[in-house]
Amino acid sequence: MQKNSQNNHSVEQIKKTSNITMASLLNLTFLPVIAFIWLLFEFKKSTDKKLPKYYAAFNLKFNMMVAFSLGAGSLIMIYLGGLNTAWTWVYVIAYFILVHSIFIIIVVCAMTRAWSGLMVRS
């Protein structure tokens, strides 16, 4: 088993961790439901308390928070503005794009930390 020279994590653990963060990124971009199910399976497969389990738990919580914040924010704006006004949709689309982009950047930063075998800063 090959070890990473910086932080004592095996290469296999880092590969599993990068797969978990890839599932999180795919959940936010191309395959929303399918990648979340993949993330759930990765969480169940990682039994040890090492890096993969930590990243699986982090990414599950993060993706649920993303879904809640995007959904709740959009629904509140639609409720307050109504369905028939154009400005409501301008605000909803602008909010969704801005916040979604920020969440994607956070996952990409987490992915670079996973590649180096480091924990995500909370």
C-alpha cells in the first residue's frame, strides 16, 4: 500500500475520496439525482473513519444544504413576487445562477483538497 508523503493517507484512500467529491460535483452539475445516489452508496461503502468517510459525510450534508438553499430561496422569491411577473423570474434565475456557481466553486476547492489528502476546512 503506497502512502502519500505529506499526510499519511494511502493512494487508495485519496482515489476513493476524489471519486466521492466527483460525485458531489456531478450532483451539482450534470447528473443531479444519479450522482446523489452514487454519493449515498459511497457513504455506505466507506466504513472506516478515515478520509473517504469524512468526505462522504461532508459532501452529503453539503449537497442537501445546496438543495435546500436553492429550492427554498427560489420558492420564497416566487411566492413573494408571483408567477406572472417577469421581474420575479429575473431575480430567481439570477439568484439560482449566482448561488449555484458559488456552491460549485466550493466543491471544486474541496476536490483539490481531496486530491492532496487534506481535510476540508470548516
